[in-house]
Amino acid sequence: MSQKVVAKLEKELGDAILAKDDFRGDDEVTVDLKSWVKAAQFLKEDPDCAMDMFGDLTAVDWPEREAEGEARFDLVLYLRSVEKKHRIFVRTRVADGKEAPTLSEVWPGANWAEREVYDMFGIEFKDHPDMRRILMYEEFEGWPLRKDYPIDKAQPLVEYRDADDTLKLPPFGIEEGQPFGRIDWEGRLEGIGEQVSPSIGLQTGERRALSDSEIAEEQSAELDKRTAESHKPEEAGASAPSEGE
Amino acid sequence: MESKKQMKVLGGNLPVPAFTTKFDALLAWARKYSLFQYPFATACCGMEFFAVAGPRYDIARFGAEAPRFSPRQSDVLWVVGTISQRQGPALKRIYEQMTEPKWVVAFGTCASCGGFYDNYTTIPGVDKVVPTDVYIPGCPPRPEAVLDGLMLLMEKIQKGVHGEPVSVPPKEVPKLAQLRAKKRTGNDAPGGRS
Amino acid sequence: MEPIDEILTEAEALELPTEPMRLNMGPSHPAMHGTIRMVLDLDGETILNVDVQPGYLHRGFEKSCERGTYVQVYPYADRLNYVSPMLNNVGFSLACEKLLGIEVPERCAYYRVILGELSRICDHFTCNGASAMELGAFTPFLWLLKVRDWIWDILEKETGARMTHSFGRIGGMAAPPTPGFKEDVRAILPEIRKVIGEAEGLLLKNRIFLDRTQGIGKISQERALALGVTGPMLRSTGVAYDVRKDHPYSLYDRFDFDVPVGTDGDNWDRFMVRMEEIRQSMRIIEQALEQMPDEGPINVDDPRIMLPEKREVYDTIEATIAHFKLVMEGMKPPKGRVYSFTEAGNGELGFYIVSDGSGTPYRVRVRPPCWYNLQASREMLIGDMIADIVPTFGSVNMIGGECDR
């Protein structure tokens, strides 16, 4: 449906276009990082394209590409035109540590979208009016949505108090619950292609725990001990009556 | 009147301290029926909080319908919804600004234990930040469970027990409870089917 | 002090040095709509600059999706826009079905439409009711909550939960409609109409309500488009963009409904657009109830995508294996990426799913409508007074779960 737009973009940018894609009807064009702003401006101002509605700007992390020497991140821009009703995706590649040019001059809606990409992936945008974290707090270190950031690595702002008064179990470890469907990201990044379930890897001793589930195991052993102790007077026929359950 | 009735206190069977004076009992009775809330509403549980305050599951019949949006003026801190790490200092500050006597209700699973958001950004339970009195599990809890938790809180206030948290117990279907009781007394039919 | 009737020129007025005051409207605040922090620069009561800081409800949706299978995303997706969870479910289902390249049976599409529109009605009720309450009108809020409870009763009967149902599945829904479904929904529609009439009767001619919403929080059409605003907020500025009309999905092209559009882009227009959308949603529900077939499959009959019937899982070995593989490894879509968008309560809710061929999604990006709506709120607030923050923020309908994910 946006074939016209793709054709016009090709004519305008020529060999800055690296690829084209049409999976399931979503037209997508991959451009060079150098022509990112130029493509965006053209799409907005050209009367046949008239992409005046800013849709979305996001990034995808492909860490295995870095091993092959290519740029790690994909920046994806989604635009729409109100009068022509067509949409298009524009994609570019950004390497880790490199800056990308900002689109907030072209569409002000890209302001927060780029802040979020910076917050989650660590991609900095050159000349952005307000480059700071938006979803996480300033003291947070690291880029959460990168594949090598472990999901349960919390950086608490408030020191946790000692909440020993309840018998709450610790949260699930990363490989508890459903082993097979989970992707072992660290294994993938290290080049271990075969996706052995992380918990099997633990059992055979190949892979260390992906999370602090060892700590969780210690805690739950401690809790089991305490439960056993606190139930002992009950089993001995306690004098203090308890609520019937 | 002091009774031997135990509350469902987790962690053991501790005896309930008796009230020394009738005045304390009267004061506790007055307090429990006129709780001013501070609804620290963040997430989806806020919708069920509205429903509890709504006309059907009326929280006003317990006297607890007055939201005071200032910590200085409220008794109960209702922590409704997920608390993210970023929100932690704000929650702590608000708890510290409340005047005694104060109670904290962890409304919902995310406030009780982090829920299924065990990731880099959620505090696994409000009790990591403030001492909690009542936990109301549920995602979101049904308004009846909320009212149950409120009644537990009121019981707690009446008994004057501070510090030991209570949790809304899961309600068992009566048939299942009978089967479990039978199993405990030695009926070892496999799978509990009789 | 100078006498009041003496006219002062600029040069004669007492020059006092002033500087803007910084006020923090912190993450926990009385406006019930969501947890947000606004750092205001004030000149007296007039807002000079607002720094809107979202992110206080960031719960790691996108990272959590990369951790399980596709079906395990549904509970997280529910809690995105938690006032209309069915719409998120349907949105995610449609995205996965687009990735797979399948279509659901007709009966399921109608079912999704009806449940989705009921959810949308709940969303608009909650937004308008809470807005009214924040302006002091407590009674319409209670009336609208009463109606919302009735709708939640129907949803509870169908899905098992009042709110976050997790009812959508890839290739269908979790369960077929209950036997009395159509009658229940038909019975509630006139009740909704009555309550809307009552609530509007209280609010629409009220001087205070009109003064506090008309002319406040304006945004122009061009700015709205450039900022990526969609939904009732964009329609209140005059752009008739509704995903259900422009890019119909799930049989919306079979229904006859209008798209309400405002003129000024202020709070009043947003309020009225939402009220009118409730009426249009009821029109859609009535038509869908008539057109929906009473029999037929709800789910796509493909064991690689949908769990087989429980009875067969217990009896036949093929169903057991299919069940096992689906639960353990997840449904495996082809490699690629899709973007599928639907009209949620706040605007265009998009799901951008990148798949690498395994049972776990590689990346699930939600295009949240209220993220961009909230970004626009800064421009809407500058120039207004502090007291205008409350109705403006209420009409943006920022739902924290969707905005911060």
C-alpha cells in the first residue's frame, strides 16, 4: 500500500537505501545512518508522501551482529500520513557507542521516543534538546533492554529493610517455572548456539545460574527451616488455641 | 472484652496482648471506624480501589471512605499497585511524614510481594520499604477481599497489635476443605478423590 | 499601596524582583489518573514551564516479554491499559496473528469486537468520571462506577475476572461465549444510556464544569499530529483519524458508526468526544450482537498455535504431544517483524513484534498512545494555571501502565 512512497524514497535517496522489505504488508526501507534525517525530512515534506503524523521510534538490539562486525542496534521509525493514509517504516543501523542524529527537529514527537531509546538501549542522539533518562531514574546504571542486561538485576534507590516478619517466598528465579521456552541469552552471546535449557545447564554443571537463584535457594531453605520450627509447637498440641482453618 | 480469639498472624501463634484500660479499647474502637486513607494509587489495583469506594462494595459503611491526600492527615497508607524502584523514596518519605498511629495496607500482589514483575524495576513488596500491617493478595484483589483486609486491619487496631503483619487468608471452597480435613485424619485416597 | 482608581503605567508600577517558583507535583498526587511527576515553573499561579516526568510505573513489560512464550505475554499485556484490558488483549492477538498470517473465525472476531467495545466503554466512563470527580463532581463518578460494575459483571461472567482478564489467545479466545451472553449485553445497553443521560444532565450545563474545561488545555491540529497524538485527543482537535475506520481490522468495516470530532482541542472537546464515543460503541455492540453467529468455532483449529481441547489432551496422544510442545516451547512463528495497530481507549495502540523463529518473542514493542499524548500535555499546560492541571491531565487519560509500561 505504500509502494509509491517506497518508490519515491528510492528515487530521492538512491544508494543510501540498503534494503527493502515487505513482510506481511508492512513496507520497510533500510537506510544509511548518514541519510536518516534527510529521509525523514523528505518523507514529511514531499507532497506525495506527506508523512505528517509521527508514529513511533524504537530500537532493536541484535548483539550477535556485533560479533560479525556490524552495527548492533536497529533504529526503527514508523510514520503515517493523515490525508494519504499510508504508512511506512524506516530502519537504520547504529553501532554501539556511536551517536545517531536526532529527529526532534523534524517531528517534536520524537523527543520522548529518543529519550526512551537512550534510556533503554544507551544510544545517544546528537543535538537532542533534552538527553536524559525518562523511564528509569538518573542513578540507574546500565541499559535495561539490551540483551546482556540481566532482567532481575535491581539497583534499589531505597535500601531494603529487613522484612523477616513474614514468611514470603522469594520471587522466582529466572530459570524456574518454564525451562524450555526461555532463551539463554548469555549462552547466545557467548556463541553457544545450542539452546540447552538454563536449568539443565545448571544441573549438568555447565552454566552458572543466570540470576541470583542460588541466593533464592538459600533463602527458601532458611524459610523452610523457620516454618518447621514455628509449626513444631502446633504439632505438639499447643495450649494457645488457633483459628480453625 | 478480651477473648482468646487468635488473629491469623503469620509466623507463629503469639498471644494477643490484653488491653489494660477500657479507655484504650474505646479509643481503638473509635479509631478503627474512622480511618482516613492515603490512597497511594499507582496501577491497576487503583481501579478496584475505585470499585471498593463505589456504591456496590461500599467502603463507607466501615467508615473508611475519606481519602485525605495529605500524609499529615491520614491514618492508613493504602499502597495500591506496583511500586517501582523509582517510586521507593517517595513512598518512604510519605510514610515518614505520616503521624502516629499509622498503619500500612499492601493492596494487591504487586504491593505485597512484587507480583509477577520480578525484574530490575520493581520493589518486591512494599514491606521492603515500609513496615506493613495487612497484605491483601490478588491481581487485582476482588473488592470483597479488600473489605476482608480492611476488617482484619480493624481487628488489628482493636487488639492493639502492632508490628505483626496479617494476610487475608485464601478462602477455601467448603468441599475442598472437607476433603483436606479427611486427608489429614488419615484417609489416604490418592489425589484426594473419595 | 496605590489607590485602586489610579491608573498606573508600566514605568510607575512598583518593580519588585521576581523569579519563577519551582513547584513539584510529585509522583503521588491527588489527581487520580496515574502516577506522574510534574516539575512546574510558576509565575504566581500561571505555569511558565512544565517538566513532565513519567516512568514511575515502569514495570519492564518489554523485557518481561522476552522471557517467556507468546501466550505468557497476555497477563502483562492486560496490565498495559488496565482500564480497558480487553482492547490490549485483542491488539496483541491481532499482532501475533498477523505475524503468523492467520485469520480467526468470524464468530471470534465478533466476540472480540463486543468485549472490546464493552472495555472501551469502561475506559471512557472511568476517564470522564474521574475527571468530573477531580473537579468536585463526586456524584456522576459514583453513577458511572455503578454502571462500570454492571459491565464488569458481564465480563466476569465471560472471562472469569472483573478486570485484567488475560482472555485473548493467539488464534482465538480462551473460552467460547457463555450461553446467556447476548441477552446480558442487550439488557445492559439501555441501562448505560440512562446513566449517561443522568450524568450528562448533571455536568453539561454546570457553570463550574464548563468554566473549568472549556478553553483550557488547548492544542492545535498541526502540533498534535507532529507530536504523534492519536485517539480522542487527536479527534478533539478536528482530525477524524480512527483506526477502526481508516484501517479496519476484525470486521469493523461491517459496522456503521460515526467518528466524533471536536473543534478546539480543549478539555471540553475531549470530554464530549469520549461521551459520544460511548454512544457509538453501543451502536457497534448492537450491530455486532445481531450479526454474530450463534454457533461455530471460536478458535483457529491448528495445534501448532492453539492448545487442543482438554478432553482430547487426556485421551489422545497427539493432543498430549501438541499440548506439551505448545506449553513448553511455545508457539513458533516465522522469523520477521510485524506492526499491528488497533484503536485502544486512548488512541493507536501498536504492537511491533520481532520474532526470531523461536517460541520466545525477540522484541515486543508497544506503541503506547498515552506516551505521546502525555508528551503533548506539556504544551497544553503552558500558559494555564495550576488548577487547570487537574482537568487537563484528567482529559489526557494517562494510564500509567500503558505510558510507562
